[in-house]
Amino acid sequence: MKKLFSLILLSFIGLSYVNAQKHSVGISYDYICDGGAIRFAMLAGASSYHHIQGNKIGLVYSYQMSDHFSLNSGLQYQQNWMQTRNISSTGELQTWDFKVETINVPFLLHANILKYLFAEAGPLLNLQTNDVDAYGTDQQSGIGFSLAAGIQYHYNQFRVLIKPQSQIQSIIPFQKENYHSRIISNSISVALTYSF
């Protein structure tokens, strides 16, 4: 709860310094429906990582640059529950459940396509907030990437967005390990924003 309060407080402090034109703020919720972890190099006999469940809540900020483009940012608190699977030397399947918590700061370019469609993509700053599990993935603090496309509906100053989204964390890790594992999450996101 302290993390959520700090996240909200920091967002509103930052938003108090912006000019009151072409801006919107809002909230978002993501249900992480699929995911796992990958390595960019093959590693024989390594554990595999499987998605169990996850979610993400966030505060959204958008700056409208033109009728077709805006820059989106904000703060997101993400939780991924995952499972490590490994075959022991005796051939027995071993499993271990673990959780990864991150604070994400996206820097996305949002492009409107026709009236109701949009696409967005850009880098993410990922900061892992919990301790790394000995049997879990490597430290996820680093620079990641997000890609999404969806539908949006405007009503007066309000806007509702629904999008499937894919993210990969720590493409460029701050603490690089040999054969670094990176979490991939696929989610359905719903956001409500208010323009002012």
C-alpha cells in the first residue's frame, strides 16, 4: 500500500508543473494474461520460466502534439507471479513459484489511426522493487520496450482506451548477468483519461 501511495503522490507532484493545454491524465489497469521469460542466447539444461498470473495498475499522462500524435508517460506498478521449472539430475520435474514486482515508467509515441484506432510503442524504464528470488529470473531493472494497438472512444473531455499490449523488460539491464533472463508480458489494458 505504501508503494501505491508513493506512486500516486509522485505522479501528482510531477503533473502539477505542466501547462494546462493539450494534456490528459488518467488511470489504467492491465490484466497480464500470458508471459514468461527469455534469454537472448541458448543455454542447454537451463530452467524455464512460466507465467502464472499478473496485473499492472498505473497513472497515465499524455501530451497531445498534433491531431494524430501524442507522447504518453506515467507510472505503473506491475506484479508477475511466475514458476521456474527444471529437470533434476534424477529426471524429476522441480518447480518453484516466485513473484517479480516492478515500477515501470513508459515513454510511448501514441499514433491515432482513423477515429477509433491507435497504435503506440516506445521504451520503458523498469525498476524491480522486490528482492531477486534465487530460483527466479535475473534482476529486471533496466530499459525495456512496449508495443500496443487498440481502440479508443472520446466523450467530451474523457477518453476510454482498450488495448492488447506486449512488453519486454530489461532489454538493456542495469545489472547484466551471463545469459540474462528478461520477462515478457502480454496484457489487456483498460484506461480512462481526462483532458484539460
